[in-house]
Amino acid sequence: METRPPLPPFTRDSAVQKVRLAEDAWNSRDPARVGLAYSLDTRWRNRAEFVQGREQAVAFLQRKWSREIEYRLIKELWAFESHRIAVRFAYEWRDDSGQWYRSYGNENWEFGDDGLMSLRLASINDKPIAESERKFHWPQGRRPDEHPGLSELGL
């Protein structure tokens, strides 16, 4: 049986750990790696796009990261209960014309007993920013532990 610790029901510590593991995976920008955190029958609403199943989720992520260049993400736990976690997040990226954006959003997650995410509901808004307004400057990949989170950055 496929499992993805930490497993629900979540404590504050295990919810924080689950959020950081998700952030780290998404910052890898590796759709196949990220896809392993989702159940085979996962359901997503991402903005106005609806995704059904892990295979569609991986395809969605491939499209996303081909458009969102130099993507860097920070997630923060908002709330949790049993098998559910709510997060807020912000990520910075640029398009192929060089325009930078900061995207803000909230996600609601639901997990099976196996720790795989079965439901992901995301609401996201994009704000064009100047390159000088960027706050996420670490090298591509995992956010360093010493880099401030959203609350510390005032986001």
C-alpha cells in the first residue's frame, strides 16, 4: 500500500511538516515527484481548471511550470483538523517576456488515511510586480531554512 507520511489525523507539528514537504516538492518543479503526493483519483480545482486523477495533475504541473519561469513558492499552515489542512501561499515567477508576478492564494487539502492528498481546492490571484519588488531570492529548489516565511515577510 502506498503511503505518504505524515499520516492523518494531523497534529499541529505533523500539519506543519506536511505543508513544508509540499512546499519543498513544488519548489522542485518536478511534476512526477509532486504527483506522488496525490491519490490516483485525486480531484483538484485550481483557479477555474478542474483536474481529475494523478495523471491529469502531473500534466497540469508540466504545463504550469513551462509557463511560470523561475518559480519560487512559500506555503504557510493556516488551519488543520483531522484529515484536512488549509494553507496560504505566495509564489513568484516570470513569464517568457520577463514580466514578474507574485501569485497569492489559499488551498484546502483533504487526505486519505494513507497520507495521499485526495482533494485540493486552490484559489489564486496574480499581481504583476517589478523585478525590484521580488522577495524570494534563493537559488531554484528548496527554500533555505533560514529564509523568512510569509508572515515574516509581511505577505
